[in-house]
Amino acid sequence: MKEVNNKKLILSNGRVFEGIGFGSDKEQIAELVFNTSMVGYQEILSDPSYCGQFVCMTYPLIGNYGVTDEDYESKQIKNAGFIVREYNDSPSNFRATSSLGDVMDEAGASGISGVDTREITRIIRNEGSMLAMIADIDKDVDEAIKEMKERGFEHNQVEKVSSKKVWYSRTANPLYTVVAVDCGMKMNIVRKFMKFGCNVIVVPHTSTYEDVMKHHPNGLFISNGPGDPEDAKSVIELVRNCKGKLPIFGICLGHQIIGLAYGAKTYKMKFGHRGANHPVKNLLNGKVEITSQNHSFAIDAKTLEGTGLELTHVNVIDGEPEGMRDVKNHILSSQYHPESAAGPEDSEYLFTQFIELMKKYGGND
């Protein structure tokens, strides 16, 4: 076990929380958000959508089941770190291959434990997500706040997490070929497509219409990812060019990008949706689904009128748009994660719907 050091979490509003460090000793500035999931910290750590963020976990005990090689959501960890109430560095799990702290140390992700995560969560809910710093105990607070103000929030984060090259994931006896635009895609999305009999060709976020069509796909997928969807201009243009020519499915950031491609507007939420128990109402059948979510930005529902997109799902708590479709151009999207590996599986049917769209509209052979 790595020797621990006294650390403090400094919020940009001046609040300070002292605790014990774990993971990397690196001083870091990141956006502070919270997640209400009770399990799945490895998936959260390795989800590229958390690029440049500190995640405050509301569940009090983190690290108790360690880290397992098979459960990563990406090859490179981009999460800046964890804020937890209690960290366990001696996992009890027959599948564990490493401790969370060791993995974070290797990836350069900082952590702090022994802090009041309930109070931190209340601050975020009341004041909104904000910048924070994890630093040594003797860090000057005024200097830290000055550094955060000068740094500001990051932009163009998709560039930091997207694949630079095309890569392939093949399954036995494939039925369809899906080109997936990697904006920070979770690996479980690839696994789900393979489960449904699809070969997946993953392409960079800068890919053009010609880059996509040369693979002769049956459908186009726009992935989740971090940051402001308006920064992903090349992907927005790609959706516009592929509209009506291929079935298109978007998840999370991909959902927002589809909305922007149709002329809708997006905005940054006060503190976002992050957790594994968000209720969403399916407007097509009246059923409520429990969903896994992770997003800071959302589509402005008032701007959907006249775009050609039909609202199919809404958040039960705040009415946020959670799903859309364009029947004419065989497009559907989901703000939440129907592929969630450590969450509810109420919405896996969306993959089935996309498969049906490819079967009906997307065949080349």
C-alpha cells in the first residue's frame, strides 16, 4: 500500500475540506461533480465522459471490491480523481487484480478521502458544479483560487479522448456493420453491439461522410463523451451529411449532437445528472424506466419544435429531454446509458430498435 499524505480539497467558492490522499500525489484542478451510484466506481473512473472532472461519490465506501481487468470502459483513464468519504485499499473480491488507489496512481488521477461528501454534494446542488483543486495540506487557499480562476473550465475535450486511428471489433457470424464515432466511447457500448451480432468499426471524431461510407456500414453510431457538445462541430456536420442515408443512433453526447445537427439548442445544467437510478418516462408507452446517467449538458426542449425530431422520453424529476427520434430519417437517440455495465438494464431495447432500423433501412448487401 502506498503511503498516504494529508491533502485538502479547495473549492473555487473558498470552501476547504481536509482529508487523506490516495492515488496520485499530483496537484490537480478539475470540475467538481457528484455521482449517486452505489457501485461502479471502476466504470466511472474509466469512463471518458468524466475527462477533466473530480467525482464526489455519495456512497460512503469506495475501493472495497478493487479493480478488475475486464471491467474498464476505456483503455486510458481521463478522470482527474475521486472525492470519497472512506477509501478501502484492501479489496475483498476474487476478481480483483489491483486496488483502486494503485490504478489511479498509475493513471495520474488524484484522490482524497475522509471528507464530508454529503456536505460537498449539497454545495454542488445549491451552487452548481464548480472548479476544485486537490493539493497538499499546506497549499495556500488564495493562491489556489487564483489558479482556478486563471485556468477556467476546459473546452474541446472530445479531442483529448477520441481515437486517433480506426480500430475494429469483430464478432462471429456478424449480421450488421456499425461505424461508431468515438467521442469518448465506453467499451460496454461495443460489447452490446457485438452481443446483437454487429461488427463495430470505431472511427475518430474528425471522420467525414466519405470516411464513414467507405466502410459500407449498415448504421452510424454517435458515442457518449465529455464536455460541451457545441465543441464537436465535425461530428455535428457528419450527422447532417448522413441524415437520411444511414440509420443513426446517439447516446448521451451523441444524443445532444443529433439535436444540434437538427437545429435544436443545448445548455449546461446546474449540476447535471450522474447516477444509476434516474427515472425516465417513455412517452410512447407511458412506462417509467430506471436509467444510468452522466451528463453536464442537455437539450433545450423548447428548441425542438420544428426541427423534425420527436421527443420520446423525459426525465420524471425535471422534465429534461431524454430521448428523441426521427421516423422518416430512421434516427433515434438517448440521453441516458442503455448499455450501462454497472446499472439498470431497463433500456437495452434501444439497441434492439436500432438493429431493426438497420434491418429495415440500412442494408447494403
